[in-house]
Amino acid sequence: MKQLAALLLLATLSLTFAQDIRVDGSSTVYPISLALAEDFQIINPGARVTVAFSGTGAGFEKFCRGETDVSGASRPIKQSEIDLCAGNGIEFVELPVAADGLSVVVNPGNDWADCLSVAELNSIWRPDSKVSTWSDVRPDWPDDEIVLYGPGTDSGTFDYFTEAVNGDSGAIRTDFFPSEDDNVLVQGVSGDVNAMAFFGFAYYVENRNRLELVAVDGGSGCVEPSAESISGNTYTPLSRPMFLYFNAERLQSSQALRRFAEFTVSDDAEPLIADTGYLSYPEEVYDAAAERIDNVVTGSAFASFEPGDSVLEAVRQAGN
């Protein structure tokens, strides 16, 4: 009888815990979300986590319509997206999960473009660019047409790069090949000696045998993205935080979602982040994020985003 009662209790708990968690958003954050989801479901077999990527912007549109529970973002949420969420009654909690360095890459056969200044990147990518060949960048480089690949306009990577390099989010020349799938960008560059692209560091690490990194001179000399330069904030201006945004109301009502949020900022998540090629933050950043989750769950605070909030400020301080 006791054994039957225990089985019934276990079944009841499993049914209570069973919950579909829907994650969408940034293709850059996707490897982290997927790794977290896979390990979380092993530990919590009653939970079902589906992970997709439609880009940071498109992901926020779904999230702010209440279609997803979690949204991955390779940039902070914009005011227009905050307003969209607010208009639909969606409050959220913002959790920093990892650090990334946007990587400028070329084909391994390119033996000339080993370093570019931010000014040179701007001359190539800005909306009114007159650059069409490598020799337009530097006269001693080949007089061959540059073939450009980049993330689509829904990508947070696109937003971050254009703001850092061109001074305005979304400002870019139109004659490049866009894709929300970073694997498409990798294929484009690996197949053309005159190609160039930019995307997250993890995708370079995953495809390092097919690509060549371009160092970036942000004013203090040529620096390649690496674990040391990204975490040490010397790879400027292309180092950035990455986030997961959780629906605050559902964090209160769903045990599965609450556990998943806690898992993303736990010690167990750090080796999973390392395996994707991204970098973890110092412990105090995740401690601040865990406190935010607890505040939302206990109802002591919702997470309406304000500049300089405790979690984002912890990220900024970690990079200084």
C-alpha cells in the first residue's frame, strides 16, 4: 500500500511539473538555450523545452505577444519592444547568461586582411559605402570584389554590429547576403576567398577549420576575439552580453519555468556555456540574476526594465 501511495504521489508530482516551455529568439544565443534545455530535461524529465531561433527582434515580437515563455537576445531589449510587451500586459525578467565577442571572419585563403580598424569596417559596411573591392580598403590589397555576408535585420547581432561599427543600429549597406541562420553565413565565407562576414564567437569556434579570424583595432591595436580578450573587455567595441528574457507572470505560475530560470544562472550551467564557445560571467552577476528570479517568484518585484538595473549593471561592472 505504501509503495502504491508513493507511486501515486510521484505520478501526481510529475503531472504537476509537466510543462511545455517555449524558447525562441537569437540564433547567437540558440546554442546556449539548446544546451541548457537538453540538460534541464535530463534532470527534470517532466519538463518539455522546445528551442527555436527566429532572430532577436522576431523573438521579442513573439515573446511580447505572449507566444513564448523565454526569449534569447544578443542585445538588450529596445524601448519599442518594452512598449510592445507593456501594451500586451507582458512583464519580464532579464537574465544575462554569457559574454560574446562579435567575430569578423574571412576565408582561410585570404592572406591579406588579418586586421581591420573600426574605421575600415565602417568604410566597408556603412550605408553609403563606396567600397566594392579589397583594394578600395587598402591599395596594396587585391583588386577583387568583396562578397559580404551578415545576419538578417531581425538579429541582435546585426543591431549590435551596426551600432558599434556604423554608429546607428540598423544602418548598413544593402548589397550584402543576409541570413538569420549563422550556418548559412559560415558556408558563404568558407566557399569564397573574397568573402567576409560577422557573427558570434561560438560559431567561429565551431567552424575554426573553415574560417579565418580578422583582428579588430578599436584604437589600442589589433585584437582578436578570444576567451581572454572578451572576458577582459579588451576586444572593443565588439564584446557584448547575451540574455534570456523570461515571462514574469509565468515564472510565478509555472514550477517548470521557475526551475529552468534558476538552472540558467546556476553553477551547473557554466560548463554548458563553456562547451558552446561562449564565456560565463563572474559569480556575482549570476547571484544578482538569481536574486531577481526570487523577487519575481515571491511577488516582491516585477522586472520592468530600467537602464542601470542591478543585473545589467553587474554585467557592465564585470567588464570593467
